[in-house]
Amino acid sequence: MEFSKPFAEMSYKGLVYMTAPTIPFPHCFTTRWGGVSSGCLDSLNLGENRGDSEENVRENYRRVFEALGLPEQNPCFTRQVHKNEVRVVTDADRRELFTPFLYEADGIVTNVKNLPLFCFSADCIPVLLCDPEAGVAGAIHCGWRSTAADILGAAVARMTELGASASNIRAAIGPGIDMCCYETDAEVPAAIEKLLGGDCEDAFFAVGDTGKFMVDLKETDRRRLLQLGLKSGNISVSDECTSCNSDKYWSHRKTKGERGSQAAVIVVP
């Protein structure tokens, strides 16, 4: 895949995050760097269920909000379950850290201003969406199962319900595992081929006659967004592989599950 729109690495008081050139709203893709967690969670762990202390996680969130120039507040995020549910959320969906989840969903969209949307990843592909004219944003968790179940189609549909237009939607496909490190069985490329209707050039290739495939989820997501009506120039794709760069990003595969969670964050200003 050609990465024509590079992401920018930003730093604020030691906290390092990435931003995408296509997203004009306040946003970020966090890295491992700049938090207070320790051990295998060193240092900016944003996952509540990774064995970290509540004190550490709360401080890490505070630092993310400060870096984005946002007041500390309850964000909106969900229990992610690798399905294609996308919810329209409002201020009523804000959640206090370390309280029960309100619902399960792998995508959230809103037109409410100053409501931070979070999705989490550690190899899966985080996708941020926004329509700057309509004032609508979304944070979408694109693992292979949710991608194959067309979660991006559901996200664009929910955004359209809020007044967005596919031709105006900007997208950022964030850091995640790349084809170089993502080997799968045949079910994954078969699901991708079904999703894309055969328009899957460069999305995967067979590893000899082993029955294994190398899969590019970022390219799969990019092609699906184009099918949904987004303009090519409105889509940026991170060129960083979380597995290759496991010192900078959490990688579930590379660490065999001994890891924290990073987040993709977006706010309608």
C-alpha cells in the first residue's frame, strides 16, 4: 500500500501521540509513551482491565486530556466485542472510569460537541471519522471480524443519520498490525473477499501452499471506505505496524497478551 498522507508525531510533556492530516477535529492516536504505568504496562496504559492500578490509569487519562487541550472529564467508550454494532452517543453515554460498561459496541458516533470518543486497540485497526461540515465524528474499532461484518458501513450509515455526507467524511486509519506481521488462516481473506465483492487487490496474499495468508487490514478498511463513497484524498493511513514497533505501541501478538491498551480519540469541537 502507498502511504501518501503521513501521520505526525506530537509530544506534550513527554506524552507522545500521533495525529492524522485528514482530521481537522481535536484527535490523537496514543502510543505507549508518556504515562505512569510500570512493568509490562510501561507507560501510557489506558486499559482498565489490564491489571493496572486505578490511580495509574486515571493519571494516564488526565495526561491525554491535557495534551489535547481538553478539560478532564468522563469520556465515551464501550466494551468492544469484535462485532459491528455502532451506537449514536450523547452526553448521557459518558462513563466514569472503573464503573460497569453501559453497553457493548465496537463503534461510536456523535454530533455532540466536547464529548471525547475513545476506541482501544493493541493490533486491531483504530479508525477515526469526521464530517467537519456537519459536525459529526466517530471512533471505530476495526478488528478483522468487525471489519468483515462491515462495521465501517454501519458507521457511515449512523453518521449520515446525523447529517453527515460520505463525500465530506474524513478518515484516519491508525496504527495497527500490518501485512508484514499478520498471518491468518483462509477464513480471514475469504471474509475480506466477500466484504469487498472481489475488490481486494493488495489486501492479502497466500504464503505458498501452506494454507496461510498475509492480510492487510488497513488496505481492507481503506478500500471499504472508498466503496462507501469517501474520497481517496480524504483518507489517511498510518504506516506504522504495532507489531514491528512494539516498543512504541502495544501489540497483543508480539507480547502474547502481556500488554496495555492504546486509544484513538476524537472530539467534535
